[in-house]
Amino acid sequence: MNRVAFKPMNLTQLTDIAIRAAILAGLEIRTVYLSDNFMVTMKEDQTPVTLADQNAHDVILKELQITGLQVLSEEGDPVNFSERKNWDLFWLVDPLDGTKEFIKRNDEFTVNIALIQKNKPIAGVIYAPVTGELYVGIPGMGAWKIKNPPENCTVQLIQHSGEKLQEKTKSSEYIIAVSRSHTNPETEAYIETLRGKYGTVKIVPMGSSLKICRIAEGTATIYPKFGQTMEWDTAAGHAIVKAAGENIYLPDLKTELSYNKENLHNPNFIVV
């Protein structure tokens, strides 16, 4: 069997490929979104999946294969921890984050692609197919946002033409981002503690990883998540928010969220 020779790529080149993959996946998602048939089915865990999820997954796999790196995707085949624990560098992907929002047609869904090295996200790309918002973050280099990017968008282009996401200046208004479709008493109790500490707070419900992006761009102050999420839900946003000067912590506000655990479920976390 002939071995495929992969050209070594630096972090910027890898991120460029992820950007292209996210944008092309977004095109597939929009095509289904504008159709009359989402082909909704339920997974074993009773979460919905659509034709858009699978089509986006297929496009992303095709685009990322040039990197020669392993891909762990929500819509891909499960990979045993005994195998992936040895992955030093790999892609962590949610082809369509916010499937419930997609089905509701409220536009609040995203494509999430993260590059993970040694249990930490070192680059992240989030693309909202309907609004055209593209977020890119590389911790240590910076985070940016651009609207309606071209298919050939690159890190260099977004650096020159996009908005640099800086560490936000704390405003007098305390804005709490919360899940639009997943709320629970524990989250409500935490919000009450914030009300007690800060007085008047503003609650902003939102779907998908856009909540993390709002922290990165400074339009929300905090995003507490008490409830089930998976690693592919947060990894890309984690890279972006960290590159913008914020982070994702466990509720102790000291321990950073980590990846490629034996159990891919995230613990409770707070983005701040």
C-alpha cells in the first residue's frame, strides 16, 4: 500500500484549512436550511441530527484530510480512548452546533472546528452560516471576527480586514449569556448569586457556541454552563475566547477546561 506523504504545516496554515472547511460546511448547512426537508432523526441519546449535520461533517472531513491529522467529530465514528489518548495533535469538530436551533429556524447555530494539542485548544474556528459571522482564535496570536468571509478566507485576510477581539473593558452592565434551549435550576441558582453580587443583570439567551463568542467580543460578561455539553461543543470557542484574553474554567474559576478526556462530556464550566 502506498503511503500518503503529508507536507508539514505550521499553525497558521492549519488554521487556514480549518477556516475553509468551516465556510464550505456552512454552505452545505445553508442549502439544507433553505430546503423543505431537514431529514430529522434521533440519536441513541435522544438528541436530534439532520441532513445538514451529516453533509457538513462530510465536507469538513474532506477538507481536513490534507493535514494528515486525526479528526474527532460529533457525527463521526466513536474512537476508543485507548487509541485517541495517544493523539498529540488532532481536530475536534462539531459540524453543526445548535441542531435544535437549526430545526427551530432561529439562525443561532454554528460550525465548530478546533485544533487540540496536549489536551488544550491551540486554534479555533467558529462560523455562523446564516449571519455570516466568522470567528478565529489562536491563543498567543490573537482572535478576530469577520462578516461574510470569502471562501478563500485566511488568517492573514481576517487579520487585515476583520475586527480584532481584545480583552474587553468591563462595562457597568453585567450581561449573562445563557442557553436558549437548555436551562436548569442549578443555572438559575447561579444567576441569583450573580444578581446578589452585582445587582441588576441582563440575561441574554442564545444558541450554540455563539455564547462563547459573545464573551470573546465583549458583548457578554459571563456564560455559566451547568448541564451537559460535549468537548466538541466548547473547544473551538475555548481557543477563541482564550486568544481574546478570557478563558473557560471549572466553577472554581481556577481550573481550565481540558480536552481528550476518557469521558468526552464536559464538567460544569464558566466562561469569563
